[in-house]
Amino acid sequence: MPAYKLMCFEAKGRAEVIRLSFAAAGQSFEDKRYSIDEWYKVKPGLYGDNNDENTRVDVIPGASDDFLKNVMSWYYEKDETKKEEINKNLEETKLPQFFSLLESILKENDDGDGYFVGKKISLADILIYDITDQTSSVAKLPAFPPKLAGLIDRVKNYSNIKEYLAKREKLSQ
């Protein structure tokens, strides 16, 4: 059985649902908790450099939720006719709208020539790369707007990600 280590600051917070899930499953895990000062030293993570940038990173998952609901409805639809309708709507409407929204958000930082937030890669950039990568297996993607295309390229060529992608085993969506 794998060994799990949950690292979080000294509070229930969002990690509590993970602790409860481990307990419900009867899964043992190491519960490593840090003071706030220790947390920021140990876990700088893939967020911004300040609260404003952190908030901007959090905008991307929120902006992605509606789009992902459409993708998931396609994935779980059993009726082939309905599935085709959902796919057509994805390709002709939802994807272009989503890409346009992402392009405008991206342009708010460094005119879209870097990342969604600040000067370094963040969870927001990785999330959008992953969404576009996985969606490409279920729908024909329209051309990316130019700034979004540049971001996708920067993320997939980010040294650690590029290395991971080169050795990642092929998985189904």
C-alpha cells in the first residue's frame, strides 16, 4: 500500500476533507503540519508572489469550471446523438469562447507574453495546458489565439514539465 504524506499549515482548512477521506478509507498517512511562517518557507508552491497574484491564479480554475462541465457532459453522455451535439457545441461555441476569455486574461499580464500571473509559471498556466491537452483527445480544438498558443508552448517546454512529458506513460483520458 502506498505511503501518503499530507503537508499543510496548522489548521483544518481545505486539507481537512483530505484527512477525513483518508480516515473513511482506512488509509494511514503522515499528517505534517506547519506554522504559517514555516509553511511559506516549505511550500512556496506554484502561486504568485503576493496575495494579489495568488488571487489572480485562483481566477483561472474558476473561469475553467463552466467549460469543464461541458467537457464532462460529453464524456459521460451515453446517447451518441446527444454526444455529437455536445461535441459540436464544444468545437463551434464553447472552445472559441473559452480561448477568447483566456487570451484576454493572459493579456492583462505582460501583454500576454509570459504567464497568467507574474514572471513565473503558476498553477494557472499548468491547469490551462492540461485542460487543452486533455480536451484535444475528445474535440477538435480551434486554433489557439496567438498569446494563448505562446503560453501553451512555454508550459509544455518548461524544463521539468518537458522532462515529465517525455517519460510519462500513455494514459487514457
